[in-house]
Amino acid sequence: MRIFGVVSFMLASLCLGGCSSTSGVDALQMPSNETTSSVVRPSAPVSKGARTAVAERTVETASMSDAARIKPPAPLLGEGNASPGDENSRLGDENSRPFGLAEEETVNFPAADLPDSVEPPVQEAALVSPPKRLSRAAPAMLAGPVTRYAFRDAKPINFGRSSPRHLAVHGVDVSRWQGNINWGKLRAQGANFAYIKATDGGDHLDPMFMKNWRNADAAGLKRGAYHFFYWCRTAGEQADWFIRNVPKVDGALPPVIDVEWNGESSCKRRPSREKVLEKMQVFMDRLERHYGQRPIIYTSPDFYRDNLRGAFQDYPFWLRAVAAHPSKVYPGRRWLFWQYSGSGLSHGVSGRIDLNVFHGDERQWRAWLGGGQMVADAD
């Protein structure tokens, strides 16, 4: 019986051990090596303020890295000195000063898309005094850097102390005669704005207008359109034609009416001064009502002498003066833009191009773009 009892006890013990046994790893209760998520989950919920702070640090780091990658383009050298000539000749130029891209200001670089609750960091332009921060809601046209002068001239002239190179913001005006334009190269060489030929008369559209209009904007230039006024059509017809073909878009420069005597035109009519001023006023009123901007008047010395001396004192003027400063060609006339050359050279175009400059410094340029009314003094 004792032997039978011992054997029974041992058999019972073996049965119980078989039912409850586990492997060595499971017996030690080691965690699983299988990963169910690559995201490290915090032990407690993260507050909205903490998420915002992390996002702001990320944007700031991205902005700084972008800034380190951007370099200004190499400037072009100018031409030698020369002496002044008459209004239709250009014989020389002063020594040029090479400029780099935005060498005097801090550029605001784009950041990654963020939630509406996160404001991207904004860097201030060094030339704006007092400093003014540009918010995300500010017009894009206020944030672009100013590219310094790097054009050459086929017929340079020495303007002396009145050289347009002493002014900060240069630009061009173009039409179909410039052909296919490389707007990126034009921008890099100093074109901060462009006035683009749109229409003339009541039925002609420059065939390159829309292409130039789109590409100038894509390259970062401030763009505007101009109309060549035709003295054998009514002002109302010409205004309607311009409005029909020139888009009304935010950020565009004010429209321009180009008034001059054109000996090559099929229209040989030269109205009286009174009729000229009447037609111009009708045209400009129509454009101002439509675009919400006061038009700019472009003119040449002979037309100004015959018709515009003392007229339109409350309108901005864009004056052609390719051999002397506007104060000598148009005494007493306040002006906003100066067309100082008709023989500019740039890698962006195959031929020659008109060169212009804004009458003011970079801070005044930004203020004018922002809607500030400005008609600079004649001197």
C-alpha cells in the first residue's frame, strides 16, 4: 500500500506539472519585441501651447536654413565715363558701382504651411524706419527685396551728380519689340518694376502683352500696363479698349497714359492744347474709376512743351530725359519716374531696352507700393 501510495503521489504530481508549465521567457514575463507604432506617445496629453512652441521653433529653423542657401547674383560691370550730349544723343557714362542682390536689407523667406493659430516669424527690413513688421496678411508686393543696378548702356551718358545710379529702384518698360524676354535675368540685373505695353488706340493690343504680364509677375517684378494714346480716336473708346484688355489685379502698378507726338503714326492729327487736355482727362477719369488708382502720365520733351506745362499738377508724371536730368528738361515739374535711357543692355533681352528709375529711396518705394500718395519734387 505504501509503495502504491508513493507511486500514486508521483503520478499526480507529474500531471499537475504538465498543466501549469510555461516557457522560460514567458515565465520571466519579458515585454514583446514587436513594435506597434513608431510614434513615441507622451505619458500625459500635450497642451496646445506646447505644440505651438514646437511648431514655431521648427519654422524658425527652416527659415534660417533657407537664408543660408540663398546667395546674391554676381553684378555686371558698367561702362566708362563720357560727356553729355543733346536730347537725342548719348555719348558716355560714369563709372558704374556694382551692386549685389538686397545687400542692405534682410529678406523675409517663405516658411512651410502652418495652422492658422501659428504665426510665422517675420524679419524686418533694415531700411524701414521706424521698423514695421510685415504680417502674413500684408500684400506680397511689399515683401520683395530691391535688386541693385547692374545694367549696361549702349550709349551711356554722364549725368554727373544727378546720375540715376544714385537712386535705388530701377526698372524697365517693354513691348513686343523686345521679343521673348528672360524675366529672371532681367530681374537679377536690376529690374524691380516693369511697365508693359498693352494697347494703343481703340483696337490694337500688343501681341506680347499677356505673356509679358504673366512672366514679369512670376519673376517677382512689380508690373504695370501702359496705353499709347492715339489722337484720331475718342478718349472713351480708348479707355474702354484698355479696360477690356488689362486685368484689374491687386498689386499692379497704376496704369499709364503715354502721350507724345508720333511722326511715324498713321494719325497725323495734332489737336489744340485744350483738346489734348480734355481728351486726356476723359481717359484718365475712366481708368481711375475702374482700377481705383490715379493714372501716371508718360511724356516726352516736345509734347510736354506744347501741351503739358503747368497742367495736371495733382497727377504723377513719368518723364523721358535721356541726355539731362528732368529738372533741366522739365523745369519745375514734379515727377515720379524718370526714363533715363533708351539704349539699355541686359542679358534678359537680345536688343536694347528702356531704363527707368523711381524718384525716391527704397523706403519711399515701399511706402508708395503700399498705397501712399507721392509726387516727388522736381530737383
